[in-house]
Amino acid sequence: MIKKSDSKAKEELIAKRHEDRRHMVYGAMRSHGKLWGMDCFSWFNPEVDALNAAIQYFHSPVICLINTSLLNELLSVHTSWMKNIDVICTIDDHLDQLNLEKLENGATIFVNSTLLEALRTVQQINQHNRIVLITSSRPQSLDDQLEVDRFIAAAKAL
């Protein structure tokens, strides 16, 4: 009987940690320090107004890795953030759904089919004095965050 209660307590603790991790990941911008000489941030499931404000606040040009639906949502509400965007890397291949006429500043766009592909694109761009912002509002955002964490840890280990 003690083993059952210990097992149940362990399961509850694991569930609580998972829920705490979910709250930490969602809705909060995280700094990852320098990545290839660029400041790197991730923000999963951000509110559009807060994302707009954050991008406008950045002091350097931004390389933005973003899913198409969040990009379209951001473009439909705000366009002032575009002045800080240097490069957009989509993390899904839904170019047909992208509202291109709203892109005002002439940012370079790289269409990638996966988040990992977009991260590799940024690695090839490798421009100092830029900010890398990885953001997504996809249902698999928790998995995206874990993938970003693993990729950045491996990149920094090299």
C-alpha cells in the first residue's frame, strides 16, 4: 500500500512539474544569451500586442523565426513592428497562406518547413549585431520550446 501512495505521489509531482514547465514556457519571453554572436530569445504563445511591443523595443535588427498564422495575425493587427525586422524565417511551409502585401519593409523571407530547418537557416545567416527571436503559436509550441532548448544547447557546446 505504501508503494501505491509513493507511486501516486511521484505521478502527482511529475504532473505538477510538467504543468509548471508549461506555464513557464507559455506567455513568457526567454533569453538564451548569445547564439552565433547574436542575442537570442524565444517566446511561445505570446499575445500579439505584447509581441508587437517587444519587437519594437529591440535595439538591433531582428531575425524572426515565426509560424505563418502568428505572422499573419501580427500583420493584421500591427505593421509598426516591421521596421525592426531584417529577416523572417517561417517555421512551417504555408507560404500560400502568408499575407505578403502587408510586408512593408522589404525584409528577406526564408520559407522553411520545420523549426529545425529555420534554426539552421539562421545559423547560415550568422550576422552579428542582430537579435534572433523564435516565436510560435502552434499547438505543438511546448515541443517547439524543447526543440529550441536542445538545439541551442548543442550549438553552444560546439
